[in-house]
Amino acid sequence: MFMHVFSYRLKCLIRDKELVFWTLLFPIVLATFFYFAFGHLTTELEGFEPIKAAVVDNEAYRRNTQFRQVLESLSEEGKNQLLDLTLADEDEAGRLLEEGSVAGIITVGDEIGLTVKQSGLNQSILKSILEEYVHTVNTVSSIISKNPGAVWQLIGDIQDRKTYTQQISFSDAVPDTMLGHFYALIAMACLYSAFWGLRNTIDVQADQSPQGARRSVAPTHKLYVVLSDSLAAFAISFLEVLVLIAYLAFVLGISFGSQIGYVLLTCVAGCVAGVSFGNFIGTFIRTSESVKTGILIGSSMLMSFLAGLMWVDMKEVVARNAPVLAYINPAALISDAFYSLYVFDTHRRFFINIGMLFLISAVMCGISFVHLRRERYASL
Amino acid sequence: MVMINVQDLVKRYGDLVALDHFNLQVPEGEIVGLLGPNGSGKTTSINCILALLKYDKGTVEVFGKPMTPDAYDSKRNIGIVMQNVAVFNELRVDENIDYFCGLYVKDPATRRRLVQEAIDFVGLGEFRKCYPKKLSGGLLRRLNIACGIAHKPKLLIFDEPTVGVDPQSRNNILEGIRELNRQGATVVYTSHYMEEVEQLCTRIVIMDKGKTLADGTAEELKAMIDRGETITIEMYALDPVDLERIPQLPHVVRAHYSESDGRLLVSYDNGEHNLLNLLDYLKSRNTSFNRVFTAQPTLNDVFLEMTGRELRD
């Protein structure tokens, strides 16, 4: 009996083309969109090209030996080359800027100036370099004017700059901000399992559909039917999330680290939470199917937003200002479970997320079943 | 054996009383029709009998046992054909029947046989691999019936199974129900189509506003009212003297002549040779006439007599 109900439920759900689109194809389309929209950010940073800039070759520039040495040092060929400079007269520099061959024009006069045609990453870097130079020169001049004896120590300090912050990696993984989007996307795909849960509850309640009425008059225990249906919903949603992860990993080349067992456990917990959430909406909220679907879409998008789907920093904003929300939002828990797997070598944070997901699922399932086990209805 | 025994059933929706001390007994082997206008409580009573709906008062017994949601032994022998088509659009015709049959019958081999018999019974053989969306309204109703009867229940409940069905499919459905009854099933059939109920049912319960108005065979119900046949005669004119004398003929209750459509309507309170007597009288008065029609009283007349309203009001 269990297999009979389960196998037909599986057929019913998997042939629901509309739901398959939203729960499988939509996340894949969104992943592709993310890849093309944000994918170039990492490649841009990894494949950094020296910034092309023009320097006006005037008398003041030739006289300013220090500045000339700084620019030459930044333009030295090698893996640390930051600038690619062209010496030109004012007109030629203007022409190069106009045709887009250089990002900006550096002009030395009474002050050091930068002319740009548009704003952008390269222009910002040029501006930072010049500001840093001017700031350092001003500082040195000020110290020497007050304490001329410190000149040699100062020169030594400038040559031997120290940084007082240290980068520590929690694992061997290379930090990648783009991954946050994909984690939130997988979280959203897991939450979309809720559509299957919702459909199940519609099809099992006599006051929601004629199919529910027909199943209610059959000599089959409701718990049996609900369990078979939920298992079928979980099986389909888990399979869909696996397809999505395979697409991300093998087609788009997104790395999920080497802990595949934990990745699968996260998907299991996410799909269980999704199906439970659908059951919860389908039973707890007494309204029409279309309104329930609307509530489901709205709430899952809100949860995904709070987990950082649309804006990666949102997750941090929530964690800072409303930490409780981060612990009860299944999307945030799923995405954080992936994040902690990728970033940390220990699994404490990961298992807290997974535990919370199962706990939330158990609560939602419990509430749903209290409603579903209702044996007679007040109205049909 | 009494298959269904409903006593004093009361169901309220807030201030609205949907069932008002409703009683129903369905003996084994009968086709019992619940006849009443929309909103008279037919479907509500069925849902209470099936233990789907809570009710405020009364008792429901099926197969001699109290009907509860967990009365699985009783449920195993009940088949229900809902007013709304209750099938899954994602399953093919044969899969739908197999699925619902499987909720009652565990053995796969038995189920295969029952599914095949149900498909043959409703004549969906050539559509067995079709999805419900590809079926016409009539074929869909047949699938709905097949899903309800495949497990060969002893008690079959049909809740307005012919709503929106073309006449040919309707006849097929009614003939199918008769055949199921001949095979031994007891049938409860709800409808607001009096012709269907009269044609099909061995016993009829007329309902209105949640109450049982009358219960009996079609003939018994018609005999309850003070009305026999109605004779209609087309004629160009009628002398007012005749209009005064016709009501004095034996068994005539009322006579009315409509000048606009040139028709004389004469109603009787039963009696025999009414047409002969009327025609003899008209000949004796040298009154010329054209076509003559007679109509027996219908269940609608019974309902009209009891409630002052038409069944389809």
C-alpha cells in the first residue's frame, strides 16, 4: 500500500510540468544568469591588467624626481606591475584619454592632478595611488620640518613599511564572494520544495480538492497517505537540488570544496525543511490554493533575500541586527551551512545549522499533521 | 438489510440549517434517489454519511455500524462518484483507476483485473492511455465513475454524476448504474434532474431545505398529490359557456383557456376516461379543435404541490 501510494504520488508530481519548471528549471536559469552577471567579477580581479595612464611630460614632472621614481617603480614589469604609463605632451595625453587608450592623465604642477573621463575601478585605483603619495610626502615634510634629525630613520621606515593586520584562512579554500549568491540560490531551490509540500496538502484534504475528498473516503489511514506523499515530494526535490548542484559544479565550474557528504546532508536537510514548510503553509493557512501559492512564493523569496540571494551583505545585516531571524530562517541556515563548509575546517557551525533545519522541520511537520489528521471537516 | 440508516441528522453552517432533522433509510439492492433543488442538502447529507463532515446532531449508520472516519471495514465497501471530477490530471486513465482502486485492493493481480473490468464497463478502452485533459466532458465523467466503482463496492453513492454531460453520455451513465444495481450494488443517487431520478430510482426521497418532504416510489409520490393528468387542446376559439361547463365534467379540477396561444388546459384529479369525456363534450357542442395532448403529473408537480416552488427554481 505504501509503495502504491508513493509510486503514484511520484508520477503525479514529476509530471506536473509547471511545478517542475519552477522548482528545477527556474533555479538553473537563475544560476546561469548569476554566473554571467557576477562571474566576471572574480576573473577581473584574478586576471588584473596594469592600469594604462598618461603622464604629461612637462618641466615640473621632470624636476619631481621622487614622484617620477614612485611611478617608475609602480610601472616595473613583473607580477606586481600596477601601472602602464605613457609619457606624452598635454595634447597627446588628452587625445589618448579621449579615445579610451588610458584610464587617466597624471599632471604634475603646483599640485599633482588626475584627469579622468569616467569613473570606474581603474580610475579609483589611480586616485588612491596619487592620494597616498601626496599624503606620505606631506607627512614626511611635516616631520622633517619639526625634527630634521629624524630624516634617515624616516627614510628607513618608509622603505620598510609594516602592516599590523594579518590574514588568517580558516581552511584551504580561496575566498570567493560570488559563492554567496550560489549558496543562497541553492537555499532557494531547497525552499522551493515547499511547492511539492503544498501540492500534497491540497490533494489530501477533503475541503481543498475533490481528489482529497475521494482519498479521505478510502479505507487508508491518513498518516500513511501523508507520509507517502511527503516522501515522494522529498525524493523529487532532493533529486532536483542534486541536478542543480551538478549543473553548478560541472557546467558553471563552481567549487563546493571536497566535503561532498556534508554538501548532500545540507541538501537533505534543506529539502526536508522545504517540504515541511509547504505542508505548513498548505494546512495552517486556510484560504484558496492560489493565495497559498502566492504566500509561499512571497515568503520563500523574502527568506532568500534575507539569506543574501539578491544582496550578499544582507546576510551580515541580519546576523548583526536580528540574529534570531538568521537562526529561524531556513534559507539562511542552508546557505550558512554551505558557507561554513567552504570556509571553516571544523563542522561545529555547520551542524548547528543542520540541527536547526531539522528542528524547524519537525515543528512545522508537527503543526501540519495536527491539522491534517482532522478527520471530519466543518465544511467542504 | 438496511445499508444506510440516518436518523435525525442536523447540520448547521452558522445560522443556516443545511440539514434539519433529516432521516434516510436505504435498503439493500435498491436505487434510492435524493431529489431536490440546488441547496436542498443532498450533497451535505452525502458528506455526513461518508463521515467527511461534522454534524451537530443525529446518527449515521452504514452496514449496520456507526459511520466514522476510521470505519475502514465499512469504507472498503463504499464507492463514491463525486459531483466534481476527482481524478489526477497527471495520471493516465488506467493509472487513475489503478491508483484509486489500489486504496481499497492490495493484491496487484486482482487490481489489474478490476481496473480492466472498470475500463470495459465505462467504455474507455480506447482512451486508457490518455490523460484526463484530453478527454471530453462525457468521457471524463465516465473516468470519474470508473475510479469510484473499480473496487466493486456493495454500496455506491453517486452525487450528481451527470451535471454538464451530453444526453448520450447521460444515458450511458444511467444504464451503467442500472447494470451495477443488477450486479448487486445498492445505489444512492442524488440529482436535481427529476427525469433522471424517475427513470432510474426504485425509491425517491424528495428533499428541500434540509428536510425530507416525501419518500416513496415515483407512483406513490405522484399519488400523494391531488392532481392527475392535464389535457391540452389547441382550438381557435372557445365559447365562455363551455369554459363554465367543462369544470363540471367528472374529475375536472380546473379549466383554463388562453386566447393568445389558442389552448385549452384541463387539469384532473385522477379518474378514468377523462380524454374521452372531454372530447365527447366538445363534439356535442360542435366545437372544432386541432391537436390534443395529455400529460401525466411529474415529480416537479409533486414538489410544486408540496413547496409552492418548481424543482429548478
